[in-house]
Amino acid sequence: MKALPLLLAASLVVNAALVTVTLRRPSSDTSAPASASTTARPTEGSGTLNSTGIQLSPELVSALNGNDTQALRDLLRAAGLSDDLVRTIVQMRIWKNYEARFKALHPEPDPNQPWWKDDRDRQDGWRGLTKAQREESRRLQREVRDETERLLGPDTPKSNRGWQDQRLAFLPEDKIKALREIQQDYQELMSEIHQDSQGFRLASDAEKLRFLQEEQKRDIEALMTPEERQAYELRMSNTAQQLRHKMTQFDATEQEYLAIFPLQKAFDEKYNPPHDGYSPHPERDQNYWKERREAEKQLQEQIRSVIGEERYAESLRLQDNDWRQLEAATRRLDLPADTPSRLYALRDTAAANVQQIADNPALGFDEKKAALAAVAARTRDQIRTSLGAEGAEAYFKNNGMGWLKELEKGNTITFREDATGWDTKALPKPPKPAAK
């Protein structure tokens, strides 16, 4: 939790919230609106907020300016504010009460720091807080959280529903809260390791992080029943994070997701294990990569059998960079709706032409290279005609149809049937003339 940015955001929220407080003008003012020239300036202790004449009761003004958050809560409720608005204002008042203590824990910027230089410690990713200061910061955060719960109760499911919690709806609220606490506790411990490393991580740091990640996983699993653990894996695991993107591309059904998930998970456990981000990746030999490619082909065949040939081809197209960039260009340039499909079909035309050129025995090596370059030039011209000069330039710079570069170098290309992308191959070199 970053206290100071929250305090800043909070003060803006409170200012906006106070404007919405529906508190009446004095009854003597109801006959006519007060003009700017006749509105009295607020006097000490009055309930007037500003020269517009909006007024608060003296008790509420005192509570807003004071430290008695319980009294503030009661007055806001008595004024008829909604629970959400009461919670917002009281939370901000609580944070304001702690502002000075949080600021004291964070070193002030050096006033003599040259304007053209960054702070060296912050540039290296180290905030420069001592361990005692970090512990005190976490203690204050817990104190703020406890006071908030004491005054306002726990956040309601509706008020604290993020994208993650929507996927945790299968869990009861007490387990969602316990899960958050586990994640926060371990995040604090991992953050401690990052801070202590001071920008220079040792092998022992990576080992500590791995240990904490394993312990966090065990604690989360211990919190849930076997059925809940399975539901959690389906929604929150590394495999789930990646698979949802693919499933969204071709609008997969829940049944299809459930059928594909174990296939993808088995592949990921062997070939995409989670990495801590700090220790070096293990070295892989050619046998590993050959085995991985074969396993990936098998996985794609299994997925194809689940969703069918037509939708499988569609899923690859929707994930392909050529297609995604064409869709983006169509939206950005307000082009006809058929632009992506029409231009994407140029791939098939180019691939067929490339195959004919490569297989033509009547063409020599240099003639084939020239013919391949001509295919690339025609394709680029067709893209420019549809997207315009500026749009086509941006499309190619975003690596749209990057395979055209291979044709321009005199190499052949074939598009993969079981994955996005393409393979390239050089033309056979002409035989050397026989020695005389």
C-alpha cells in the first residue's frame, strides 16, 4: 500500500464528496439566490464552506477538521449520506490523521539535487528506507486498516469487487478475505527481500523468493477444499492467465475451456514452469527444443480436436500479428469492415506464388530471387492501396507481414498450420560449374 499517493488521491475525492453533501442554506436565503457581491465572507466558527453560501452544521465542520473519526461517521450518517460516501469521507479522514507519520518515514528529496539528475538510490530501484522504517510503515498500514474496519466494518463484496475477486466468486467471503491477507503478507515478505538487496540480488535472494512463493502456494492450498483448489487453478493459475487470452480470441465456451485447460496445464508444467524472474533460466540443448516442438504440435492437435478444424483455423488467424494489426488499422483509419479479411487473404496468394516460383525448373537462381522480390513488392503495393501511405508505413513498422522481408532477401516462406507465424528457407544454391 503506497500511503502518500493514496492520501493525495483521497484529498481530491473528499473535496468532490463535500460538494455533493446536500445541506441546506439558511431559511432566510430561500427567497432569492445570493449574489456574489452580497454574499458574506465566512466568519470564524461558521458553517459556510465558501462564498457560494453552501453551509455545513458547526458540528460537522468541527468533525471534518478534527481527529474524531467516530463522531464524523455518526454526523455523516445522520445527515443522510449513503454508506459508500460515508465510507469514502471517513477513510480519507483516517488517512489524514496518519499523514504526518507516513511522511516522516519517507526521506525528503535532497533540495540540492541537480535538476538534470535522478536520485541514484531510486534510479536503482532501492527506496533507501531502513528495515525499521519499513516495519513501521507496515505497522501503520495495519493500524489504518484496523481502525477502518472498527468504524465502518469490512468492505462489502460489492464495494471491493475487482477483476480478480469476480473470478473468486466461488469462494465464501471469509476465504476471500483470508486469501487477500495471505497474499498481502507474502507480498510484504518478498518486498522486504527486494529492499534488502539494494539493487544487487544474490543467489540466496532468489532462493528466499522461491521459498516464499512455495510457502504462499501451500498456504493458499491449505485454505481451500479440493474442489475450491481446482476452481482456483482454473481461474488464477499461470496457465489460466495465458489460456484465457487464447480462449477469448475465438470466443470459446466454458466446456471448451474446461477441456483444453488440463492439456495446456500438462504442457506448461513440463515446458513453461513458473520462473522467479531473478535466477538464470536453465540451459536447454537441441534435444529439449526438439522434444518441446513435438509436444507443442501434439497439444495443438488436441486443441484442434476439441474445437474443430474451422474454429481452430480461425483461432490461429485471430491470434496472428498480421491479422491483429489489420484489425487495429481498420479501426484507427475507419476503413471498410472487410479490410482485414481481404488483406489477410494476400498471405495465401503470396504463399501459392512462392511455391510455384520455388518449384519452377525453368527459372534460374537469380530469376527466382527476382520473382520472390516481385511478389513482395506487389503485396506491399496492395497494402498501401488499401491502408494509404501513412497507414501502410505504420503497419509495416509494427511488423505487419514481416515475412515480406524474407521474400525480398530471396528466401521462401511457408505459413504454419498448427501455430501462428511462418517458416523461411533459402533457395537452393545453383551448382558450381564443372572444372575444365
